[in-house]
Amino acid sequence: MPTVQAVVQSHKIEHGDLLVTLKFNERVPKINKTVIVKWGAKRSLAQNRLYWSFLTWLIEHAGLKDQGHFCPQALHENLKAHFLSEKSMDKGQFKAIEYATTTTLGKSDFGEYMEKINEFMISFFHIDTSGFWSQIER
């Protein structure tokens, strides 16, 4: 998938839809092709390091290994599926998961994602995460 830049030239709301005119600097997507548009700050490398440190700590020191989580990457995939993916239902039956990615999250969205994970670890697994956070503060 190519990465191109575009400039917003105009926007308006018409019949409840937000219509935007973009001027691309290179190739353009085909008509009716879904595109992902991002702006704002991406998550920082420091946030990324903190995230992977937290996942490793949860496995190695907080007991998630006893719950069947043996590597940070697998835990990451499970957390993405739980918190970020869209689940489809058909007539009350589970149909499919549209997998999401954390790479599209900005700094504040990624911070909120980390808070959700922390709260989930406390409420669902009964893990006291304060040891990790106090270690990070030092």
C-alpha cells in the first residue's frame, strides 16, 4: 500500500455526510476505495518501549505466564483483538473479527489504550500493577 500525502482543499457536511476534497501529491486511490487518513502525532518511541516493557513485566513478574501467556507478541495480539478489533455478529452469532492495529493510534489514543490494558489487568486478572509503575517512575 503506497504512502502518499494529500492536502485538504475543502470540506462540507451534506445530508449528514462529511465530504472532503483532497489534492494528492502522487497516485490516488481508485473510486470507492477505502483509505485510512491519519493526522496528529504518532505514538512516541518512549511509549512503544513502555508498552513492550509492560507486556514483558506482566508475563515475567505478574503471573500471566500461569494464565497461558508466554510471549509479549502473543499477548499483544490478544489485547488488540480484545480492545481494538471490530467483532461482527450475524443473527446473534459471532461471525468474524476485523483485526486492528496499534500503529494507527496517536499519542493520546495510545495512552488511553495503555490505561485500558492496565485497568483490565487489575480487574480481570487481579494483578497489582503498581509495582511496574513505581519501578518506571524511578
